[in-house]
Amino acid sequence: MKCYEVCTNTKNNCKNAECRQWIKLENHQNCTIIAASEGQMSLQDIGNILGVSRMRICQIEKKIIQKLNEFIAN
């Protein structure tokens, strides 16, 4: 069982700060996977979670879309 599944099932916050998915955000059980599974979020919401601006999230999103399009084209 994955650690985020354990946190979801037990309703406990993740304590494993070494995990790639860990983020200090107790209302999402300190887990980015749990946060993402809770539905759509605005760029501002995502920026608040990650501690960066809405504009930075927008830049990252555009870069990811560009890379996906390049991957599909090849």
C-alpha cells in the first residue's frame, strides 16, 4: 500500500518529510497527491500550496504543455 493511501485511509497527516510527495499543508494531510485528488484548483490555489506565485504556476503549466505537445509530435 502506498503511503498516501495509508494517510487517506487512516485520516492521519503524513509525517514522512523525506517523501517526494510531502508538503507542509495539514489540510491536505501533508501530501500533494491527496491535495490533487480533492478536485480542481485555481493557479492561485496551487501557488499558495507550493509557495510560489500564480504567474510561476502559469509558466510551469505552459512549459509542461509545450513538452507534451513535442512528445506527441515525435
